[in-house]
Amino acid sequence: MINVEQLSFSFPNKELYNNISFTLEEGQHCAFIGTSGSGKSTLIDILMDPERYMFEGKLEIDPTWKLGHVSQFSQLDKTKETTVFEYIAEEFMKLQHEITSIFTEMETSSDMDALLEKYQLALDALESIGGDDFESSIHKKLYLADLTRLKDHRVTDLSGGEFKLIQVIKEMLRRPDFMIMDEPDVFLDFENLNALKNLINSHKGTMLVVTHNRYLLNHCFNKILHLENTEIQEFDGRYIDYNFSLLQTKVELQELTVAEEEEVKRNEKIIDNLRVIATYNSEASRGRALKARVRFQARLEARRLKAPFVDIKQPTIRFDVDKEIKKSTVIKVRDYSVAFDELLLQNVNFQIRSKDKVAIIGPNGTGKTTLLRDIFNNSRDSIEIHADVKVAYLSQIQGEMLNDSNTILEEFIDAGFNTYDEVRSYISNYGFEGETVDQKIGSLSGGEKNMLQLAKVAASKANVLLLDEPTSHLDTYTQLALEKAIIDYKGAILMISHDFYSVVNGMDYVLIIDDKTITKMSMEEFREMIYARHFDKDYLAMEQNKKALEMKIELALKDTNFELAKGLVDELEAVIKLL
């Protein structure tokens, strides 16, 4: 059990939590969501090491619980030459070695009591992590994640996504009572993402996972914690049910809000009339009536419904172009090849036209980022760029395009803005306001850094965008805003993404990496391929029906047709029960 009551915490220039309370019970798998910069990672740090933080309120964690942690930014010690199996088994092998050493020491030692106590402690530690059968446990987890083939590979040869999964497996095999993972899905390809889903669903302990990945959110969790604007909301149930609950509440609140606004307007008219009367009639009763109405109006204003979790403001992302290119090939790749220690891509041929929106899809470590960077640098004979093309690049390595030592203001002055006021006005569309713009970029969260990259890309007004994992670290609200910006964009986009929803909602077709080359696939073929592998037969049709109903509800709310909206909500509930 974890119990948080009335917890408040602030940094010198930012309040993060204001009297938040929640509980986590044994065996719950909880998704921790919220907009970028809302303080999710800091709250995780407080849960892991409360002594480091001066917070108000109460935090209770069972002192006997063993804690497991998978960090957002994991670093591999490249000096260690170890296989995947040895890396996962490190703690088991260390305890076995300790037990063997104690046996050896017993042969010559006279202090048997101390050694027997030490021996028992080591045995207990090994038993607590299932040490009697650890080889079988490792093989089962590797099989579950479809990584058995990597058992004897060197850890240093793994892709970033593979290494992340290996870390998750290693931490799970320690059998923690409470496991925390901070965005374990970032940069995972869809196959590895599915493996992560299987690992999460197989874990028996309590789990808190920061994620914005809609696939994981819809398929892995039975509790939601939503942190927003210093407040927290907890919901026992699936993410899809949580969103439905928010939509129901939105319909109810908007209906009440419209009624309240009408009441406020009626009262304002009465106050205006009383004021007019008071100018030529000075009776005390008239003055008292006016004051009473003003007080009533103040009460109406004070009780206006506020719903910080229901209708969160999306950032305004808009990709404009300085110079539109009419129906022409803007990027041509011919006989492109790339190799490092081994051949990654060969005989790659494709072309992108001026309005094409294209996703490059392939497993981690197959050369996608290298290809995109080579196109951006335009340094290969096998790559041809149209003369009128202006390219903007978003890198998955955020330090490649952002200077961590700059403040946000300085970064955009360096990008060509003329004044700080101009920067402040522009960057406010992306959620950066007030003292935030004076922060060093190095102090920002991963999501905030990606937002800055999107803002810089948009400010460039380029007619070709190269986007490498643009949704990584972004909250779901920003992902939706980005999808809309991509759909509305009048230029060409070449995007690497493992986010299934961003690809199917915004791209015209995909380029699939297979057997070290690239082939073109229609969006219909790609969607059917993914659904056939990972979803039930009717899931696609039901999900499309769900989305259509949600759009109809939004339109009904815009027209203040609340009866229609409530009827559509009932239809939506029936669809969600089937998903």
C-alpha cells in the first residue's frame, strides 16, 4: 500500500503540487499521465527517496516493500563486456558467488555462527528473487518479450529499444513489490512496444508507469493517476473508460455552464436596471436591492464550474511554409546504402513529392535515423534535394538541435527572432509562459524539450519537415495537436515514428524497412498488417466507430445540442464495452 495525503511541493519558481492525495493498492498497475512539465518525474523521485525533498503532507509506503525502477534516460556502461543473459542474471550470479565464498570460508574459519548468519541472509536474498530457478525465469521473460535470440549477444550491440526491454526484464526478475517506470516506451518500435505490453501485463506486483503511449494506455492499466495544474485525479479502471468518464463529465458541465451563463446574463440585466433606477430614485430600499443583486452575481461567478481535467488546453501547433512547391519531387533517394559495423541499408530507392506525408517504419537499429540525418545534411551523391526546398529537422537526440545551456528566450533569439517580446508572444502558443521562458533548456523535461523542437521547426516555415520520433515524451494532448498540424501542413513530411496512432492518423503512406531495403506500402495495407498482428478481428472497425461518435459528440456540444450529445454518449458507452 502507498498512501499520499495532502502533499504539497514547490520549486522556487514553480508550484508543482497543491494538497494532492492518492493511494496505490497491492497488485494495481497504474498509468501516471499529465501534460509535459506538470511534475510527474519529480513526484516519482519523491516516492523513491522522500528524505531528499522538503514537502508538506503525508507519504506512507510499506517499509518492507522492495522498490524497482526503470529510468527515463538509462545509460549503459560501455566498458562492461557482458552478454544479455549475464547482464540480466547479474544479481543472481553475485549472490551465488557470495554463497560459494561463504562455503569456502567455513572450511577454515572458527567463527561459524557469524558465517552461518551471513549464509542464511544470502540464501534469503536469493530466494526472494527466485534464485533457485533463475535461469528458467530469465528464459521465460526473454521468450515473453520475443528476445530469446539475443540471449548470447553483447549488451553493447543492442539497439536502444532492445536495451530498454532488457532493463525492464532485469528489474522485474528482482521481484519488486513496487515497480516504477518512467516512459519505458520511448523510441520502442511497434514489435518491442508489444513486448513491453506483454511484460507489464505479466508483472504481479504494484506498478506505476509514466507513459503517454496510447497503445499501452489502452491495453495495460487498471488505474489512472492524472496530474494537471498542481492537482491530481485518480480513477480506478482502464484509460479508455477514464476518457469516456471525462467526456460524460464534459457534456454535463457544458450543459450546466450554458444554464449558468444564461442566469448570469439575466442577473446582469436586473443589476443594470436597478442602477438606472437608482440614478433618479434615491430610496434606501432601491440601494439595498441593488447591493443584494450584486452580491448574488458575485456568488454566481464564484460557483462557476471549473474542470481542470476535462478540457485541457492543447498547444497551438501550426506548420506554415514560406514558399510552397507545386507538384514536384522534393527528395529523391537512389541506390542509397549505409553501414557501420554491419550493413544496415542497401539499394534504397524512393522519392517524396511536395505534399507527401510519409512515415519510415522499421525495427530499432535498422538505419532510419542515419538516413534522415543524411537527407538533412544533403551530403550524399545518392540523395537529391529540390533547389527550392527549405528543410527543418527534429532530432530524437534533443541536444542535437537544442543548446542545454541556453534559456528558452536565448534559444529563439539564436533561431532568428528579433526581440524577447517576440519570442514570448510566439512561445506562449506552446505552453511556455511567465518565468518558464528564463529557464535553462537543460532543466526542462523530455516532453518540454520536444515541444521546443516543434516550436523551432514551426518557426522555420520550411516546406519539407524531417521528424525523428516527434511524439516521444509528448503528452497525449500535444500528440493530438501535432497530428492536426501535420494534416493541415502544405509541405512534405518524412517522419520516423513508432507511434501507431500518429502514423495511421496523419500519413499518406509508409516506407517499410525489410531485409535491409525499403519498400512502399499503402496506409490501408499498413493498418491491416498491424491490426492482423496485434488486435482482435473487429477491433479496427470498433475503434473507428468510437472515433466517429466522439467527433459527433464534440459537434453536438459546439451546437449546444445537449440532448443529441447525451444520446451519442450512450451509443459510445456501448462501443467502449466491446473494446
